[in-house]
Amino acid sequence: MKPKTDFGAIDHILASDDELIPSSGFLSAVMDRVYQEAAAPPPIPFPWKLALPGFVLLAAVAGWGVYEAVRFLWLEPQGFALSQLKVPAAVFHDLQQAGWVVAALLVAAVSWMFPRRMVRGAGLL
């Protein structure tokens, strides 16, 4: 069974013609807050121009990964066997060291260019 509610009292309160008057100081407090909000500086916008290349790169890498996965499963559905590239040990060691040097140079270049670009965009440079 549903509990019986008495809407008569609520209807009586809502039907009354009494004028609702806010408490003293309410209007001035609200208007002071409105003026404060109007005087506040606008929020800092998100730097979409700086984030867009990262989003494009992320989408390209994800698309490439999906393409490679589909291509791999389409061409070799029986399973994969990674074929080893025949590289002499001396050449492999040199290539490995060169790869680490290139990676370090790329990290250094990015860590130098990114803050420089951010500072230039803010007008501090």
C-alpha cells in the first residue's frame, strides 16, 4: 500500500497570496557578489593551438597501430613468427649506441624547445 500524503497543507501554503519578502541585507549581498563576479577576469582559455599537434600525433600513432594490427592479422592469421634480422655483433653494438645518442639528443631538444615555446606564447620572452 502506498502511504497516504496530505497535500492539503502544501496546497494551502502555495495558494496563499502572501508576498514573499527576502531577509534584510539579502539583496545587497547578492548584488555585491554579482558585481564581484562581473569584475573578475575571464578564465584562462585552454591552449588548443599548442595541444592540437599532440592530439594529431596521438591519432596518427593509434591509426598506424590499428593499421598494422589489421594488416598483420590479415596477412598472417596463423600466428606470428618474428624473424630476426641478421646483423653482426660489432655493427649491432654501434647501432645500439647510436640509437641511445639520438634518443638523448631528441629528448634534450624537446625539453629545450617546449618551455621556450610556452614562454614565447605567454609574451614573457
